[in-house]
Amino acid sequence: MTAQVFVHPDRRPAAFRPLKAWTHMQKLIADKEDTEQVFHIIEALNGRSFERNFYAFAATPVGQKLLAEKLYLPPLLDDHSWIRDLPAGTVGRAYLEFMEREGLSAQGLVDESLKFRSKAREHDDDMQWYGNRLRDTHDLFHVLSGYNRDALGEASLLAFTYSQQPGLGVIFISFIGCRTIAKHAPKDARIMDCFWEGKRNGAAASKIIEQDIIALMHEPLEAARARLGIAKPVIYRETLKLLSQHGYTASLQPQALGAEPVAA
């Protein structure tokens, strides 16, 4: 079933390097916007899980179809003209509003990944395309799952992502991120419950990586969530409201540190 897949013969699975992962995790905790560290942590911990996920994807009819097309998403996602023409309430319009509100671009995430790749060996093969697709749909995961870009939202989304595409690196970042947040949050804030909720919601949902992304952008957002089986992140939203009431910010540090307010 994977006869059409091309994997470069020089490609080798990443070694399991927990000490390296821990070093990069400390840098990420110090600055949650330092996205490059995420790629280092995942590479250091994932081992063969990325390969297993890829071959499972490539063994499906939809995976074979997408690999044959090899659509490269960043230019399409950053061309806001066609997305702006979509009806209000669609996935595309929600994505556009999210990206403009947060000051993000698909190419920006590409650039962050290239900082990591400049230090790692890269192969132009089907596995690389698959890795790119995982990267390029990250912000769409935010829109569909309902998790914001605050520290708790990012950590919870990674738990969601782990259930969609298992990998020790992703769940490590998510778990440590939530544990770190819990140290600074009020005792009645359900931080670790947000972790488990994200993990459950990701497991219950259809795999976003397998969707026709362009067609998905045209769907009404709530209809798309229902079709994909994506549950609302109820505990996460309740926890954000509680944190806001206690004067905590998007970084989940006291506002005296000068970060922006949490969006409820």
C-alpha cells in the first residue's frame, strides 16, 4: 500500500536524546515565542514515532492521494485575497481573523523551522513533505480546536495534537508546559485537566492532517467542527476565565510582568 512512497535512502531516524530535549525545554519555558525550540525537542524525543505516523498516513487512500498531489500550503494560506472572499463564519475567515489578530503568517512558521533545519540534515522526500504538512496546519489546528495562543492554549493544543499524531516530544512539551503553568496559577485553576481535555478531544476527532485543506477552508466553522468530531474545550475556557479574574496574563504570569491580558 505504500509502494508509491519515496523516502530518501540516506534518511535515518532521530536518536532519542532526553538531555538535549530538557535543555531546549528550559529555553522554551523562558520564552514561549521561541518556536525553534519546539522543533529541537520533538527531534530529540520522537525517535521512530514520526516514521510510524508517516507510514500509517501513507497506507491510507487519502494519504496516497495527498502524497500524489503534494500540495504546498504556505503560499495558499498566506494569500489572504481568496480567503477574505469566503463567507463570514467559514473556517477560512476564522483562520484569516486568527492570523491577522495574532500577527502570524504560514511562512513565519516555515522560517522558524528552517532555523532548526539549518542545523540538521534534510532530505527532499515524501517524509519531508509530511513533516511540512504537520507544521503548516498548526495554526489551523488552533482555529478548529478552539485553543488560543496563550501559554495554556498552546500546551493544551499540543495534547490535542499528540492524540492526532503521537510523538513523545509533543506530549512532553504539553505536559511540562501545563505543569509549569500550574506552579504559577491559582490552586483552583484546573490546569492539568486542560491537558487531559486536549488529549481527549484530539483522540475523538478525525485526523485534520488527512483533510482537503482548501475545501475545509470553505466550510462553515461550526459545521466543520461537527463533521470532524471536535469537541469544545470547555475546561480550558473556564480556566481562562478564572485566570483572568485572578489577574493572570497570556503567559500565565502576574500582570506586573508586563504581558498582554488573557483572552477569555
